[in-house]
Amino acid sequence: MSDRTTNLPTGTPTGADILHALDARDVLDRLHADHDTADTRAGHEVDRNSATAPDSGADVAAGRRVVLTPASAVKLRPVRWFWDGRIPAGSITVVPGREGIGKSLLMAWLAACITRGELPGAHLGRPRAVIYAATEDSWAHTIAPRLIAAGADLDMVYRAEVETVAGQTALTLPTDCEALAVEMHRLGVALLVADPLLSLIHGAIDTHNDHKLRSALEPLARLADSTGCAVVGLAHFNKSSSADPLTLITGSRAFSAVARAVIAVARDPEAEDGTCVLSQAKNNLGRLDLPSLTYRVETAEVATDEGPAYVGRLTFTGETTRNVADILAETNDPAASGGSRSDGGEADAWLADYLGQAGQAARADVIRAAKADGIPERTLKRAANRAGQRGDLASDVAGFPARAVWRWLKHPGVGGAGSEVSDGQLTLTEPSGQPIQSGQLGQSGQLGTEAGHGPTVARQAPPEDSRRVT
């Protein structure tokens, strides 16, 4: 076979040009193939020869385009907090927990605080409106009486419903996001309560499928961001034995992934009075080492035209070294608690001796020393919590980077200062019994306890040496 040379006309593509073109065509074919495969999986057959196929180049060019924005053109904004340090404004927060733990009462407390302008955060001193979307409880029998018991301004709390040609129905996501945004702007809404969040998701969406659930949650996240409203959705724990609150949320992992903050709640089995614990399980925009808060559910009487109604009211009682993850681990595996209750006395004595001599020490150092002496971390933390409840121990955050420091407030032996906790306030006393210092128990020194209303705003900053258990 003889060699043959062909002279190509001017402008004819070279071999390299043809290879580049083939490479580009291959990429497009792969993109179309992936798109077609996804459509086929979803049950939609695609006609590759049809001029109106959803993946045709003409449709893509007509309806979609890639927009690139340099980071230098992005307007910077600080994080604004609906509830200082715990619930970010303009984002989704999920509150998971078991049934009957007081999650809905927490929503009533938040609604009361924000409508009175008493919640530490971006709206402190400025009452703001609340939209309350609830599907499980009756407004007449439960929700409105709970709001009254919590002290909410009912004129600023709005029940969310949707009117259709067929009548009234419940708010549905993502269908009603745009209409909801209009009402939020009109009323200046600062809080949207979804009780529970799962029930607001459109019934056709598989809430156990991450991709499909995101199709409802991501529009809600954009709604929160565009309005600056805090969206707080309640969720239930599933029946698994995990100690991770994020893993326990019923439904797809998308619930905890899309949320910027997760606040978990659980009942403390060691508390004889039914005390519950509230802990920060996720905080993408702030600190995760916030002190856990304790609360109790009390019975409140509300007057109605037909006689008294009795509902629950949430009352915060202070801070604790316990957290929800520890409680879940101990509940699921008693051996994980680090010993039996009989070990508590030994841990109490060890902690009193260690801090009584040192005066104060970094919490991590105390835990490390206790482990060296055979006392597990959880056992030590329970001892520290008991000492805090007695008023013997306080926890502060100091240094840079910030470290938790435990301080012993009660000197050993005769003649030392003592302390007592009364009505939610920690009071230190001289040997004579005269008070020498007082501080409000609460979240980072900003919340105190007022009978009947739970944490309230401390109008003045606490002194630098105020005693608070964290």
C-alpha cells in the first residue's frame, strides 16, 4: 500500500482541533447521559431525538446560564442572633427530643420573650411578631392557653393557615414559601415556629430521601435568609440507640444538615424533680461549648369563658455541666455512665479535695487528674453538677483561646465562705451569714430566673467575678 498525501484547503480544522472538538463533544455527551440516566431513574423516559427533550442544548441555553461572582463582590454581613449565641436570625434551627419533653412549651416561651422584647439577642427591647405553624395541637385547647401562660402578647402571635378554593389547609413547604415571605415582610416577623417541622413538608416529598427533602428545606432556608427571620422547627427522636442528637432526628439527615443550629433536649434521669436539659448540639455560626440549661415543666392555670384550663409552662432553673449527649449515652448504655451511683460520694470528696486545695483549675486539667485517680469523666461531671447546685463550684470561661475554668467557692474547714442557691439566685455568704456577692444563674450571665416566666433579661452586665455554674 503506497503512502498518499492530501493537501487540505485553507481553514480546514487540524488534527489537534478535531481532537479538542471530540473531547468537548464527549464531555457534553457525558453530561447529557448523566442527566438522562437521572431522569430515567425518576421514572421519566427521555426521547433523545425529540427537539423538546429537557436536556436539549436549546432549552439549556434558553433557560439556564452559569453566573460567576468574584468573592470580592460579596457584601459581608455579621451573624445576627435571634437568641444570643444559640439561635441565629435568618437561618433554620431544629429542636429535637423525645415526646413529652416540653419542646412545644419551649416554643411558647420563645414566642413570649420575643413578643415582649425580652429575649437577649438582636431584638432585645423591640417586641416583634411571631408566625406559629402547628398541626398536632389545638389552638383553642392547647396552643393559645400555653402562650398566655408563658406571658406572650397574643396580638403579635399569628396562626398560619392557607386558603384555597377548596377551603383552609395547613401551610406547606416549599409551596407556600413565596406567599409566606410577603406576610413576614408586612408584619416584621422575627420568628417562624414549625411545630413540628416534618408536618409542614409537602406530602409528596419523601422525607427520608436526602435529595428530595432538601428541595423543601433549601427554599425555606432562602426564605429565612431573605427575611432575617429565625425559623425554629421541632423534630422527634427516632427509636435508635445512638447518643448523637443529630443522628436521632427522625427522617433524612438533611434536617440537621440544612439547619445552621440544633438545640437538643432530654430529661435528666438523675434529677428527681423531672428536670430537663437543653444543649447546643450544632452551631455552625457560633460557639458549640455553650453551657447547657436546665428547665422544669410546671402546671399553670389559664382562665377561659368556660372555666379554668390547665397547661404546662416551661421554667428555666439554671445551668448544668450535664449535656444531652451524655444523658442519651447513659440512657442507652448504663455502663457508659462511668460507674454506679455509689461512686458519686467518692467523686464528690475527690473534687472537694482537689479544688479546695487548688482554688481553681482548668476543667480539662481537673478531668485529666480525676481520670489518673480512676474517676471517669462522666462521674466527675455529675459530681461537679451537684457541687454547682450546692453553690460550692462555679465555672467561668477565661484566657485565649477560651478555656473553661472550675472555681471552688466554699473553703474547706471552719471559717470559710459558704454559699446557697435560693429562687434561682446563687448567693455567697461570709461566715457570719452576710451575703458578699450574688449573680444570676442563666445563659452566659444574660438570663436570670423570674417566677412564672423562666429566664428573663438581666438589664445590667454582671460583675466580672459573678458566680455562675456552667
